[in-house]
Amino acid sequence: MRTLSYDRTAAVEYAQNWAYLRNPRYFAFDGFGGDCTNFASQCVYAGSRVMNFTPEYGWYYLSPDERSASWSGVEYFYSFIVSNGGEGPYGADVPIGSAEPGDIVQLGGENGRFYHSLVITHISGAPSYDSIRVSAHDNDVNLKRLSLYSFAAARFIHIAGVRSA
């Protein structure tokens, strides 16, 4: 298996191009629990170009009925990325200071449940809630300051690389 670099520029460009639109190649889950993680997966795929077709535990999208739970589910996406030892993107939960454009931020409530995925599209200066700008679906945004969100917890998912057969 080969290890490839994650193309952060491609992920960010995709996020900014599609922040207010829906790519017709993908089903929009807006009325079905939200489109935020579907959008985040599309961005990560733009930067990785490799899916993982492992049944049940992979990360892939072929159609609305042929996709992994990790493609569109907040917790499933997190679990896949931080534990993936096979094909596709992999990464780690990191402190805010290690976040980079092209990484994912997930927001959570006081109950410990994470409910929203956003793509980091710009950081001015050292990473902080004020300097990080994000793009996301659901309440569509592009380059919104992370500090403008209301949340009890945030986790930063750094995409470290990509594995390909």
C-alpha cells in the first residue's frame, strides 16, 4: 500500500466552490438529518481521491443507497478517519493549534454528542476560534469565523495522509 499526501488546496477549493451549492454527483441530505458531513466527506475526497470500500466500516459514496455510514454521519466519519489503517484518508484528533486548512472541525453539545461537521478553509495567524474560517452545509456558509458558532465542545480532525493500494 502506498502513502500519499493529502491535497489540502484541492479540499479547500472544493469547499469554497460548493459551499452554497450542491454537487449533482452527490445526493443532498438536507432534509434527511443534514448535509454537513456529506459535504465534509466530499471535500476530504477532493483532497484524497481515494475511498475505502470496506463493507460496514469503510468510507465511500456511490449513490444515496450505496454509501458508508461514515460518509454522512458525524460520529461515523470521526471513527473512520481516526482509526483507518486501510485505504483512504486517515488522521487524528488534534488540539486546535495543530489544525490546518482542509481539516475538519466537529461541534458538540454539553451532552458530549457531536452534531456538526465543518471544513477549515482558512486560518489567519495562529489557529484559534477567531482565526479559523470554515465552510459548511446545512446553514450554508463560506469562510465563516468559527467563533461565531454556539457550541459546548469542538474537536479538530487533522487529515494526516491517504493510503492507496
